[in-house]
Amino acid sequence: MAHPVNDHALDVVFRDARSYNGWREEDVPEVLIRAVYDLAKLGPTSANNSPARFVFISSEEGKARLVPLMSEGNREKTQNAPWTVIIAHDMEFHEKIPKLFPHAPAAKDWFHHIKEETAFRNGTLQGAYLMLAARSLGLDCGPMSGFDMDAVNKEFFESQDGEMKNWKANFICNIGHGDRTTIFDRSPRLAFDEACRIL
């Protein structure tokens, strides 16, 4: 049987975790980013369709392409982050279902009439898994929706050859070691009775 994680793990992933606006000058090696993905990919999706696609950016060249497409308030934090990831989803995700769901390869045809909502819903889930995985491995996150989505899609996806031309951006997240001086007190959350109903 599964056992609950300890309080320290809950602190790291939820209670003490914050959305960061600034970053310490501390290296985040590529091997750690790969480990984050290897955890995140294990989260559940519909028929294991795994539509999320991730573009991890750390180079000056990559930042030069992305930063001008961010909202003004998100440019400096993105420029200074050790890594920035574009969380996207593949609109042709169903083509990989025979590999990902081999005991029912016909699942490839289940999503044709709901392809867009399936890609968006499950890709968003996978973006959240990525953030939880990053926090679990000692990193901090700064998720953002403030960017020119059409411009990001044109710059990074529509102009590409191969599979990437079918990818669409969802949201963007900076990853690194957060500078706690750049955050403010945690905002309130809704109580159980405000947000939940038991039937």
C-alpha cells in the first residue's frame, strides 16, 4: 500500500512553494532538467496520450527569441531565469497513441472529434506535473501566462519542419533557484466550504 509522504515533502511541494519572480545565480544543470521531465512524464493522461511538449530554453540565443515576446512585466524575470520552458501541446498527439497505449492501439481514433480540448486539457495537466516534479527535485518555478501566444507559436512552432509545426503554446514557466526577496506574502486561498461541495 502507498504511504503518505512526510511533512517536509508537503512543505517543499505545496506549503512553502511559491511562484518566483527572481532567481539566485545558482547553476541548474541540464541533467537536472532531464530528471524533472522524467518524473513529470509519469503523471496520468487520457489513454496515456501525453500531448504535452516542452521547449526548454537556457541559451542566450533562445532567450533572445523568447524574451521580446513576453509581456513587459515578465521580460526581466525570464531573461534572468536559468531555464525557461514553453509548455505546449501537440495537436497530432494521437499519432503516438499506438506506442503509448499498446494494449489498445485503436485509441488513436478515440479523440478525433475532441482533439483540441483533449490536447489542451491533458497538456495543461502535464505542465502542472512538470512544476511539481521541479519542486520535488529542489527547484523553484515561476509560471506565466503573460506572453504573445500567436507570436510564440509563429517563432517556435509554425515556422518549424517536422512534428514541431503541430505544437501550440499553452503557458510558460521559469525554473531555477528562486530568490525569496522577490516574492510577497502568500495570497489567500478559498476555504473548503467556499470551493467544494460534497454530494
